[in-house]
Amino acid sequence: MKTAGSEQRLAVLLPYRPAPTRMSIRIGPLPAAILCFCAVMAASTAWAQTGPTMLSPLQVIVKWSPLLLRGFAFNILISLMAMLLGTIAGLGLGLALLSESRLLAAASWLVTQFFRNAPWLVLLFFVMFLVPFQVTLFKTTIPLPDWIKATVGFALPVMANVAEVVRGAVRSIPSTQWEAAESLSFTRRQTMWLIMLPQCIKRMLPPWMNIYAIVAMSTVLASIVGVSEMLTLTAQVHAAEGGRPELFAPLYGFALLCFFLYCYPINIWTARLERRFRVR
């Protein structure tokens, strides 16, 4: 027999019924490259109305591609040098974060957090305008061109991010490794260099490559401070061709395509390394 109380239902908010959704479309590297090429070729329709004496967008790109590719090689050079300097400095800073000295660890933490959270463009301006254009050592004048100062400006945030990668990789090693090394009378320095860091290389490699891809794409910021890299040369080529509006998308699309073809394989390789060296 049912009672009145048993038939009473509490007012509760029922969950929404799941609605069918469409599958997301993922674009692979080849279709993305084809889309960029189609965007470059689409500007030829505007060229048809400008007259027969002007070069088509594709002809302009072919004409200036050696100069633009030299500028892109300069971007790669800046990124490689910034990554080299930042990795060396970041390794030392990361080890300082793990120091037993509280003062050294605290100072290293402040430096790491400052350069990790500072805007890259602000750091670039800071280095460009506060570092002198030349340095005199032992009566020898050493010039410091803009691209070297830009490299140092990019190396500062790289240093901070690499330091955090080193700290995280060492912390991820089980504490039993430290205990085993201590039982074998290893010093802390020997434990770090002979036991911990060799195990950390596989853990640090994927995030390190991810940082490099970010640095390579960020080198276009150097164009703001006057470094003659690919973006600066692209603007100069556009001005040399009369500033025609139909050339804007093809020229900058060519620059976009170069960076995509360079950084996308790094992204794929990083993902494979993450799956291969995943900590189980």
C-alpha cells in the first residue's frame, strides 16, 4: 500500500540531455599548406585588374624569395643562438633553484619568476635600448649589433623557462634515488651530475623542444626593434613593389607558410617524444 509520503518527489534539477554534436574537423599539415598556397594564389584575381605591366603576386614572391628566405634563415639563427644561451644559463639557474642554500634558492626563484612572467617584447626593448651599441675591453672596441642584443633579449625568458624545466625534471625523480646515492657515499654534486641529470634528459627534451618552437615563432618580434629578419624584409619588399594592396596577403602568407613548415615538424616530433618518454 502506497502512502502519501512515498508518492511525494523532491524537486531536483535534472541534468541536461546530451545533444548530438558534429565531429570536429582536424586539418593535417598537407591540407593546411594547401590552404596557405590557395590564399597566396587567390590574390591573382586582383592582379588581373591592375594592368599587364605589373608582376603577378606569384611572380613577386618568386622574384623576392631569395631575399625573404635569407631573412627567414636569420630568424632561425637568432632562435638557435637564443636557445643555446638560454639553455646554458637556464641549466645553472635550475640547479640553483635546487640548492640547499635558502638564500641562493630564493634569489634564483625570484629571477625565474620575473623573467618567466615578463612580456617578451618588454624584455626585448629593455635589452635593445639599455645595452650599449659597443663595448670597449682592453682598448678593443667590440660592436654589439641589434641582432645580438635581440638574441640576448630572447635568451632571458628562455633561461627562466629552461630553469623551471630542469627543476621539475629533477623533482620528478623518485626520492629513493637520492637515498640510494647517499647510502653509497655520493656527494650531492656527484648525485646531481652522475645520477639525476642523466635520467632527466629524456624528461626535459620534449618541453625543451616546445620552448624552442615558441622562440622560433617569437623571433618576428625583432622586426619591431629594427632587426632585418623576414618580417622586416617582407615589409620592405611590399614597399618596393609600390605598396600594392593585393600583395599584402601573398607576401605575409609566404612568411606564414615558412614558419609553419619549420615549426610544425618540431611540434610533431615533440608529441612523439612525449609519448615515447612518458613516465609510467
